[in-house]
Amino acid sequence: MHRKLTSMMMAVLLTAGLTVGCAPKAGGTIDIAGSTSVQPLAEQLAKAYMEKHPGVTINVAGGGSSVGVKSVAEGTVDIGNCSRELKASEKEKWPELIAHCIARDAIVVVVHPTNEVASLTTEQIRDIYAGEITDWAEVGGNPGAIVVTSREEGSGTRKVFEKLIMGDKKITLDAIFHASAGMVRTAVAETPLGIGYISYPYLDPSTKALAIDGVAPTLENLKAGRFPLVRPLYMPVSYTHLTLPTKA
């Protein structure tokens, strides 16, 4: 695991640990919830943190970015996972929130492994998700109606996808909407004519990642900044709910 990333996570967790009124070495529980895109990373980082601090228990759950922001702002969790920037409305409602950027992630467009299409342009993806391109033959594939899958409203991944891909166009209401990245991956894996978008950590052989504008979503391209769908990941913390431990 990247040392800088682990150290950053530990700094966020150390701050959140104050909400249980004790230093991490004294024990306690830290609850984290929110973006399912951040969840796999948060689970790995939480595991690394607990190995260094055996007295601490960290619970990581999903729910979506908006749920993560709302939950940490209202004090029902200690840390929120969020795969987008805080909305202006969220900043206005909860000005005490501090969104710690912990990593950068890629949003990957995926299809069924048997799909012959290997690359799409940003414009083609936009038109597919707008419902203007409806058959794979229109983008160089075998004939067949495209089955569009998307994340639901409130998803941070969807928010970024709309910003970077859709522009002024709306995702078609004919799309099938899912509540998590894992559900999108499963849906595409089980649908030969399907297309979806997921966070990079969810990639596995059950789906095929497409190149976008000729750039494949490889780690090399991501690190070099060549891949077009890259976004920061955040862990918001609310300082209103922190309870600092008193000195003995």
C-alpha cells in the first residue's frame, strides 16, 4: 500500500478518533460510510490502520456519496466517503465539513467481455447515455440494442460522469439505474449488450474496460494524467461533532 496514502488516511482517522473521546491507542470504534467507489479503498486503509492500532475497530459501509456527507454532517458516522466534491448546497448547510482528499480514482466505462467494441470516444459515450445512439452497430460493434446501465441519483460517481461526459445532456430515462458500483458491474457482466461505468477498483475479468478517446484505463495512463475520467476521492469530517479528550 502506498505509504503517503496510508499516512493520509491515518491522519484523517486520528482526527475522527477524537469523536469517540479517546486517543486511538486507548481503543474505540470509528464508523465510516458513504460512496461505494471509495469503500474498497477505505476498507483496505482501515485494515492497515487497525493493524497499527489493535485497540481500534473501524466499521466501513456504503450508501453513496450523498449519504456519506449527510451522515457525517449529522454525526451518525465519524467519517464520510465521498467520490465527488462537496456540493455548494452541502457546504452552505454544513460549513463545518472538511473534505480531506485521500486519492485520485478513474471512472471506467465497461462492457461485456464478449463485446467486440474496444474503444469509444467521449462523444459516443455521451450519445449512448443520452439515448441518441441505441445500437452497437452504430459504434463499430455487432448489431444489437445497447442496454444502458447507470448509477442512481445521489451517486458521486454519476455526478462526476455527468460533469465530465454528459455536459448539458441528460442520462436517458431508459437506462437501468443501480445503487452501487458493484451492482453496475454485475449487471454488465450478465448482459452481453450492456454498458456501464464503475470506479477503477471494481474492475475485474467479469467486464471489459473500454479505451476512451483512444486512451486505455491503465495505471500508467492514469498516473500520467492521460486518461480523461479521473476524479479525486474524499473523506469528509465534521468538526462540530468532535469531542476532544480532556487532559488527565
